[in-house]
Amino acid sequence: MKIEILGSGCAKCKKTKEIVEQAVAELGIDAEVVKVEDMDAALEYGVMITPAVVVDGDVKVAGKVPTLDKVKEWIS
């Protein structure tokens, strides 16, 4: 599983990455968590506002920090 965090490196983007990493650790899932700061890459997904979470190429959320429970739902 590949999970991408799209964002410029702002506080909300960092928080989103922390939440995703926590969800992966708590569920014991083998996943690659990647921070993507290239806004051209975000635009390729149609993401105009960050932070955004992409799981295996599918945009799950854009423009807000997801909850831990929501991330767990997406990856389990």
C-alpha cells in the first residue's frame, strides 16, 4: 500500500502525516508513507487545496486534516 501526503510542509500537512503514520503503526499495516511537496504532483490528482491524503492513487481527503479513525477506515 502506498499512502501519499500532499502538501507544502505547513503545520496541517505535518499533522496529517503524523496521523497517517500513527494509523499505519496501530493497525500494523505494511505501507509506504510518502510526503509529496511538489504541487504539480498534487494537481495531477486534481487536488487544489492541501493537505490531501492519497491511498494507492485514490484521493481520500483534500483541504483538511483527517481524524485517526477516518484514516484507519481508509487503510484497513
